[in-house]
Amino acid sequence: MTSVAPLTSLHDARAAAIALGSAAATAVETVPIAEAAGRIAAEQVIVPIALPRFDGSAMDGYAVRAADLAGATADAPAVLRLVDESRAGHPTDAVLGSGEAMRISTGARVPAGADAVVRVEDADEADGVVRVRVALASGHDIRPAGEDVQPGEHAVAAGDLLHPGRIALLGGIGVASVAVRRPPSVTVVATGDEVVVAGGGALGAGDVHDVNGVAIPALLRAAGAGEVRVVRVGDDREATIAAFRDAGGDLIVSCGGVSVGRHDHVRPALEALGARQAVFGVALQPGKPTWIGTLAGGEGGAAEGGGGSARPVFGLPGNPASAFVTAALFVAPALRAMLGRPPEPVRRGRLVEDAPRDGRRMRALRAVVVLGEDATLGVRILGPQHSHRLRPLADGDLLAIVPPGEGPLPAGSLVELVAVPGATSLGA
Ligand SMILES: Nc1nc2c(c(=O)[nH]1)N[C@H]1C(S)=C(S)[C@@H](COP(=O)(O)OP(=O)(O)OC[C@H]3O[C@@H](n4cnc5c(N)ncnc54)[C@H](O)[C@@H]3O)O[C@H]1N2
Ligand code: MOO
């Protein structure tokens, strides 16, 4: 960068990305609960009914009065008269009297008058008589009504990921459909004359296989993007302008061509199209020449009216590690915001080895969680980490944020950790 403009801090650049994402939140749509897994709830859902709905049996056996079993043992069983049956889905209106037992199945409503359930294994039934070999406390093997959830509690909050466990709760409380955010669609513009798609023929002398055009869509999908279209464009001003002008979707991400070289056309192209710049240049390694802003157009956007809404644009540096890291640090939080999700919570880990530092820029280092001393979880930085290297991307699954300073940051220091979407250490 020849620009003398001061670099934006990582914190401020992330805040700008999140603000642009929030302003471009996607529309709310309603989907059947059976299709809602993996979507993001757009509205809070309140629990309408108590669960369990009724006092029910936790076991197959006999509904009884606990007082009738006082002192019962295998040698001196309590002898009860068998009356009626309560089956799951077929409750009885009969009231259990003193000295009586009623067959009951798991999930069946406990009849009035009963206050415990004896498991079949603890009783013998013959000729209309049930002999119970155990004494039980009142409430034994009964699931009380309302012990799980109560009306008025929240089931899910706006912004919650509808993972299978939340689908379970929504199913149980009888929710048929749920309001979710439409996943943002993305156009990825991958630049560079030298970039050749794998399978697209032999590489020329100075060519490289396309990394960003496959890795960035993968990362963005894992971060919640919907349809991701990839457009490849050579180092040509007019072609770059056309690629941005024609880019559909709610969000645009370019990779490469954003620096200060004679063949870097991303910023001039965005300028020619009237894009608004929020950030150019971040005090970050890798990722210094990152451009963040907005471009009018597209079919989606905040009001979902299309045509003219300001869509977030991220001009990521072309070096594969730089594109990857900046996608995780800036684009993923913007996507979260577009989906109405709160920012990821700040998490920290303790370095198990010294970490390299930069004198002036924050570093975002590819790292893994490892077992440290005393079997506590620690963070190990993978090295060496130049911006063209793919090995640390392949072996790492989170980013460790290391502030600038002289000399290495010593082992034992706490560092902020940022999840890499799709990798498992810190979850999504
Ligand atoms: N004079 C200066 N030169 C550079 C500066 C600077 O400040 N002054 N910054 C450097 C930094 S830091 C970075 S990062 C890069 C970013 O440059 P660009 O975003 O313009 O990226 P390109 O020049 O297009 O490509 C850089 C590098 O990445 C490879 N690349 C690009 N796209 C792909 C792809 N899809 N798959 C695989 N590899 C790709 C490309 O071949 C280059 O090797 O600028 C520095 N220069
Ligand atoms: O900032 Mo660049 O992203 O170092 O390689």
C-alpha cells in the first residue's frame, strides 16, 4: 500500500463489518419445523404449554398408591387388586382406589388416585391380583406435569441456530413452523490471470491452481451463506468492473487484486461503480490490504426490496492465507449479523509455546487446541505462517489473535481465539 492513511485496528474493522452486516439483514421467511434444522431463528418463540402435559408414567408397570406398598418385600409382597389399564394415548377416567393396581405403559397418563408406578420387573400378576415386591416413595417413576418447561419460558431466541436439540423442544411444544432468516447469497469474485481452476487444463509456467475460489466459498457456506456463486476474472480493469457490476447476491467478496500493484483493479473498479469505502488497510498480518464497504444493487438487502440496497462488499487480499483469515475475521461476522445472530463471544486460550509477534500489526495465527500442562487445554501456534502457505490452514482450525510487540509473546500468555467456520475446535 502506498497510501499513508493510518491502518484501521482489527477491532474497528470487525465492528465496521458487523455494522454493514446488521444493516443488510436478510428477509424473514417461515419454514415447516421439519425443514428448519440449521436455520437461524428470526423471532423469539415462547413456550405455549407445559411439558410434560400431564403426570405420566416413566416405566411399563402398574400405577399404585405408594401407601399401599409400605413394608413390601419379596417375602412379604403387597397384594393389590388389578383394575383397568392406562396406555399411552389411551388414558382411563377410572380413579384408582386403595388396595388397587392399574396396568400402565411408559408415557401413559397416571390415573387419578395413583401416586407411584411399580415396574413390571418388581411385581407378579396372576388371576387379577398384582403382588408387588418393593416399597416405593410417592412420585416414584412418575414424570410430573410441567417439570420440563413452563408456558411463558423462551424456547428459542431470535438469532439462535436451530440445531437438532432446539428442533426437539419446538416439536414438543407443538410448533408447526418457525420464522427464520433467508441465508445470504454471495458472489465471490476471484481475480488473477495466473489462477487456473483445477481440472481446467495444464498450468502455464507462472500459473497456480485456484485456492480462493474454492476455499472462500467453503468457509462462507460454513458461516451461514446460502447460494455462493464464483466468478473468475483476469487482471483487467473493465472485466473487474463488469464482474462487480453484474454480481448478484446479498454480499460480494472478492479475492486478490486489492493491493497497490499496477495490475490490481479491485479498488479502482469499486470506485468506478460508486462503492462506498468503510475500511481500507487493517493493522493486521495477514490481511493488511483488506477493503470493506458497500455497493448498491442486487436483488436482496435489508428491505428485501432489491435494486439499490447497499450490499456489503469485502475486497480480500489474494494471498490464500490472507483471504482465508480475513474471510474468517470479517466476512463471517458480517454474515452472522445478516442472519440476525449476535457476534461470537470472545474466547481466550493459553499459549503452550511462545508465539511470534509483529512489531506493529496484530497477527492472526493459524492454531490448534492441544493438551497443555496438567492436561489443561492450551493453544499451539502452527508455524511458519507466510501468507502464501497452505499447510497451516490445512492443519489449523482456529485463529489466535496476537497483539503487536517486541519479541515473541511468551508461553502461558492468554490470546483471543476466533473460530474458523466449518472447523470444529470452537464450534461454529
Ligand atoms: N508493494 C506492495 N506490494 C504488496 C503489498 C504492499 O503493501 N505493497 N501488500 C502485500 C500483501 S500484505 C498482500 S496480502 C498482497 C495482496 O495483494 P492482492 O490482494 O492484490 O493479491 P494479488 O496480487 O492478486 O495476489 C497475491 C498472491 O495471491 C495469489 N492468489 C491470488 N488469487 C489466488 C487464488 N484464487 N488462488 C491461489 N492463489 C491466488 C497470487 O498468485 C499472488 O501470489 O499484496 C502484497 N504486495
Ligand atoms: O497482509 Mo498480507 O495479507 O501479509 O499477506
